[in-house]
Amino acid sequence: MKARINVSGKFAAAVGLAVLFAGLAGPLAAETKNFYFPEVRIRIDVREDGSFAVDEFRTYEFRGRFSWAALWIPLRVDREGYLYDASIEEFKVFDEQGTPLRLETGMEKGAFQAKWYYSARNERRTFHIRYIVKGGVISYPELTELYWQPIGSGWDKPARKVSIEVSLPRDVPSRDDLLVYGHGPLSGWAVIVDLRTARFTAFDVPSRQSVEIRMIWPAGLVEGVPGTGRTIESIKAEEARFVQDTIKRVERWAEDRARHRRLFGTIAVAYIAWLIIGPLIWLAVYIKVWNRVGRDYKFGGISEYWREPPSELPPALVEVLLHEMGYGYPTPRSFTATLFDLARRGYVELEDRPTEKHGLFGSKEAITTKATLKKDVDADRHLLPFERDYLKLFFERVPGWAGRPGTQVDLEDLKRYLKKKPIEFQKWYKDWTSKVKEEAKLRGFIEPQSLRARNIFLAVSLPIAIVLFNPIALIMILVLTPFLKRRAMAWADENERWKGLRRFLHDFSDFKEAPPEAYKLWERYLVFGIVFGSAKKIIKMLPVILPDKRAAVPTWYYGAGGSRWLGSGGGIEHMIKGIESLSSSIQQASASAAHYSSGGGGGGGGSAG
């Protein structure tokens, strides 16, 4: 029988110990499971008949629940023309108290296999594995050799510390008669303890890393499997080659590592440069495209203040037009302004009525606002779809029946509706804002060619940023690309005039006297003041405007005393509070609906490891 062993082949009975995950204790979910080996202690006692006993104390650090472990040992060594077979006998496994564990053993594909059972969870356990190996010691004319792999490359978990001790049946004449070598991790070393004992130690052995031991002593001490072709000189020469091979391997590893570091450094520098240059290139292209298709048209001759509404555009559409992104959704301000705009146009009549509220501390007088429907909503052809839906909300959904001219709704009823049915209102409000936006699209606020250019630019630049992984460019694309569209020329001109009106209304209360236009346009000023956030400033000027004989009489409003004038402080203050309260109710209803709709359902279940 021939036998040859070298470090590159990782021969012999490679012990591949892999502890597998325990079975699930619960039917649904398992706890996270893992383990490693804090310590492995192996003692090999060589006997005179050439067999040797292995006592392995393997410590596991468990995370999770485990119930069994498996081990396999290849028995046939066949490498580079050297062939021999080993066998395993008397295999047993014990726990910490020396109690034998339930064990299953067998042979499969030329390897001895064993599986033992236990119970462990989030703890450290040590198992004593004991067996006899026959056919693993080779005897040559001048020497006897044990070349064994106590830890094979099949182990898929790391070991923090490995200690292997080999003992001969009796002493050799001198220390020079013992040769010991260790192969595997560079962190290991081998020492001669005494005339019959050698120790091999290694730290931080990674997974899939084998540990080999080689011990040579004079022939005649142990009866091993007969072999030929080995002498002390040949073994020393072979180990010298192993050392040189190891040095070269370490040098190659160092060179590879240095090369990888240089490559990584080059890639890192290139990537950092790409993170900077890529967005700059994109920004330069973006600015060029934006100047061509995204920059709004500019017009001369439009004064800073525009004192009249440029057109009959409803307040919700004005807010969409003024939105910097184009096609923006209207806000609750538009919702409130639409009520007053429809009232101004004769669809709704508002009336303040004194009422008495009762509380714990008695009664007090308050003012409530009634809204009365004045026209047939379905028959009127002048209403836009979103305006018709608006009136149906007030005079059908809130009261709970189909509204007809003359139907009255208290604004407090609307607030209660928003609180009681936030999900229903949120759905309606979302649909309403979509109809406003759709009306804006039908009117062509944005140039079609501008939209096409934006879509093409996004379709080209977004995949490039994703594939080349440039998060800076990606953020810039998502933030800036929506601006690659511009208003059509006619709407851009009107947009500038609406902006002038916004500036005018914002500074309205700062004027020393009311402008002449205010006496006939104060109703429209009020509507758009709500949209622009300037309603308080408009109402502040009403006591000056309304008493003047030039002022338009509001046919859509009755004060608490039956007057159509808004001149009294109470009516003005009540209107301010009504506007603010209505907008606040809309925002609260939207937030409540979002909260309610995001919840999950209940159910049953459980898990165990």
C-alpha cells in the first residue's frame, strides 16, 4: 500500500463537523440561529499497534435553539499516487457530565458519518467525541509517521482557539528523534513538549480552514501500515518545500491584497469623482434643456401690482396655475375660496343668524352661518365639474338627501361631517382635487412639447443614475426634473398678472386709502385673498370700503341683523373665524382619514423557536 501526504492536498480523514439548525418549536416563525466554536481541544494517543484514540472536546456557543449535530470523516486517502484506507471504531459522544448521548452512525460515499441529539438554546455546550482510528499511521524502514487532519475543510463555522496534543506510547531516545510540523492557518505553531508528546495550537481558525499535524519518530516504536519511499531527509526536504510554498503563498497573498487595495483605491477615487462630475454634467445638460423648454416666458410692461383679476378663472384653477410645478393640486384655501366664489356668482347665499348655545355655565349668544342653495345644480351649464361636485358635497352629502334650490346647510354641519366621516371626505376631496387638476390640463396650462421634453429627459437620465449608482445625481433628477416644463405662452402671461394681483392684495391693508377698484371688486378681492392667504388684510379694509356709496352691495350675504352689509365688526370677525375654522377642519379631516386608512386588521398567530 502506497501513502503520500502533502499540505496542498489536505488529505486524510478530514473531519467536517457541521452543526445544523434545530427544528422549529413553533409553526410560524423561528428565532435567529447561529453558532461558532470558542474552543476545540483534541488529544490523540498513538498506540503500539498503529491505531490511535481521538478524544475531542468541542465547545459550541449557540444562539437560538438546537437539537442535533452531525459529523463526517473521510476514510479513503487517494492523492497523487498514494492510496490507503482508514477505519473508525468505538465512536461515542458524551455531554458535560459524561452521559452518553443518543447517537446514529453509518457510512456514505466513503465517509464515516455520525449524528447525535441534545437540547440547547442560547447557551454554551461542550461535547466529548471519542473514537479509535485504524490505518492512519504509516511505518517506513527508518521512521514512522502520523500525518492527520483533525480539523477538515468541511467545517462551516470558525473556531476561536484550537489545541491538539499528540502522545506516543513511550519516549523516544532524544528530542532530535522527534519531528513535528503543523499545516493550515498562519496563526498556528507546533512544539515538542517532551520525549513522547507534541502540541499544535492555532487561534481564530476561519470556517472551511483545515488544520493538519505531522509527527515523525524512529521506526520500531509503533507498528503502522507498511510504506516505502520516506526517509528523514526526504521529509525534511518536503517540509522545506512546504515552507517555501507557504512563503510564496503569503507573498502572493500580500501582492494580491496590495493590488486589490490599489484597485479599490482607484475605483474609490473614480467613484468619488463620478459622484461629483456626474451631477455637474447632468446639471449642465439640465440647465441647457431647462432654458430651452422649462424657463417660463417673460413679458415686459406688466406692473408690479395688478389691481384687477386678469380673467374669470375660478380660484382653485388660479392656485394650480400659480403653482411653481404647474399642475399642482389645490389646497384647502381653494376649497374655502370656492364657497365664497360660488356665493358671489349667485349659487349660494350665506346668512349669519344669532343662536343660543347652552353649556355647563349657562347659555351664551353665538352666531351661526347658514348656506342656502339658490340654483339647480344639475341643470346649470355654467358650472365646471369640480364646482358641481362642490355644491353636491354641501347640499347632498352633508344633509344626507338630494339638495334642491332652497336647501339650507349650517356650516357647523359641514364641520361635523368632516369629523364624523373623515375617510369618506378624504376620498371625495382627493377626487375633487383631481378634477381641478384635470380641468387645468384641459385648458392647457403647460406646453405639450415641454411635457414631452421632460418625460424624455427623465427616461434617459434616471436609468443612467440608477445603473451607475450615483445617489447625488438621482436626488437631483427627482427634485429638478419636474421643473422641466413651462406654462403655455398665453397662460404664462396671465400667470404674471395673477402674481401682480397677489402682491397687490398682500400689501392691500398698507395702502393709506382704498384703491378705486376696491369698491366694485372687493368681493373678488375677498375670494382671491383667501387663496393667496391675504383674507384678513382684505376684511380689515371692509369697514372703510363698504360704507361708501360706491361699494357693491353683497347680494349673497345677510348679516346677523338682517343687513346685507359686512360693515359690523362682529360680522367681519365671524367671517374671519369661519374661514380659518373651515380650512382647519379640512386639514384635520384629511389627517384623520389618512390615519384611519393606514391601520391594519386584527388576527391570531404565534411563533416559537
